[in-house]
Amino acid sequence: MIIHPFELYKYKPILSLTDLERILQIINNHEIYMPSYHQLNDPLESAGVYISLEVSGAGYQADMGEIGSAVEGYLSQYRILSFSSVPNSPLMWAHYANDYGGCCLIFRTQDTFNEVLPVVYTDIQMNIGEDELVQGKCDLDDAAHDSFLFKKKDWAYENEWRLIQKKEAGFLTYKQDELAGVLIGHKLSEEISNQIITLCENQGVPCLKTKPAPSFSKIKFIPCSTSDDFAGYVWDEIDKAVSEDKTLSEETKCLYIKMNSLG
């Protein structure tokens, strides 16, 4: 039995109007796109498990460094939604939220996302051959599915969990209360930030924004719905100001406490 985190995090860049529209669609329509493995950013996706079938042309394709066409057919049936288990990773904010100019969506994992699985980081490539499949030691569908759970150690900083589903391309619908919050990068423009904040307020979704704290060597968070960026405050004063701010929802205050208590 795999015990998954209560919440997981989806970093999103905002580099264009299209990026912004996609984020607003996720929040407003309660749906999120599930890409195929071809659309992910790792060119070695699924290579952690090499599946070898004794079919015409497979050996030649392997010698060229390619996945066999028959195996490719199985892999292409799957859609993969990636999350991180860490919301305050400087690398994740830099790489996946365009250097704090994007946002990070917080999803609860008790319902729609309850089948998420952790990615294993290893530089060892496993092999599944025709014999294992013929003898029933392994199912081809299972092998294709599990191949997406292994990535090289270079990617370990992502702390990734994946929802892997065999389905047609399209969107996954989630329940409104499964979006637990939105974290906004402090470099995102005020105009775009306000569009996200306004939509979240209408949906009852709490928002925070990043506030790097170099002396703590941590990325911390402050409420978005206050005009004060707390410049010149010591952190105890920020905690006190947030707790006493009657304009902030209890959900925002709880999210503030939770995010800033992380290691």
C-alpha cells in the first residue's frame, strides 16, 4: 500500500496569454489537461524500463536508440499528470514557474487524484523481454504503465508524483474543493496576479505569494489579498499581522501557517 501526501503541487509557468488562460481555465472549470508522454520535457521518458518484443524491426530500432513501434503503441495510450510533493523548492519555482513569474496550484489527493504514485529515481535501466511476457511474469500493459514511474537521478529534485491513466487525450475533471490553494510567484506582474486572485476569491480558493527569506534559506509565503508586502518586518511581526488581519479568510490564514511551517 502506498500512502500518498495529503496535498500535491502543480507548478505552472506564465509566459504568455495562453499560459494565463490555461491556469484560469483550471481554476474556473475545475479541469486540468493530461498530456501524453511525448509532450513531457524528458526525452528519456519511459526509458527506465526497456521493453523488448521479438517483432520484425524491433532489433533494428533498438540499435538506433529508439523505442520499438509495437511498444510505442502501448506507451502512447497513457496520459500522465505530474505533481511535486514540495511547494517551496527554489529549483521548481525557477524551472517550472518561470523564475517566480508563474504559480503553483495545490491539489488535495483524497478523491480524483488518489491514485497518484511516486516516481523512483535511478540510473539503472530495467529490462523486460519477450520471455517474461510470454511466461506471464509480466503484463505488457503493466510494464508500459510502470515505465513512467522511473526517471534518472538528475530529476530527483522534482520530488515527483504521477497520476497515470489509460485514456484518450483530453482534460481531467476534478471537484471544486480539491483545489486547496494557489501560490503566486512574487515576480508575476500585478495585473496578471490580480486576475488570478480575483478568480480565486470568487471560487473561495485561498492565495499566497512567495516571499524569499535568504536569512532562513527558505522560500516563505505571505497573503496575496493584502497590499502590504511586509518590507522591513521581522517574521514574527508578519505572523502577528496575518493572524490579526480580519480581512483575511480563515482558509488563507490556515494555508499561510501550513506553507510557512514546511522545512
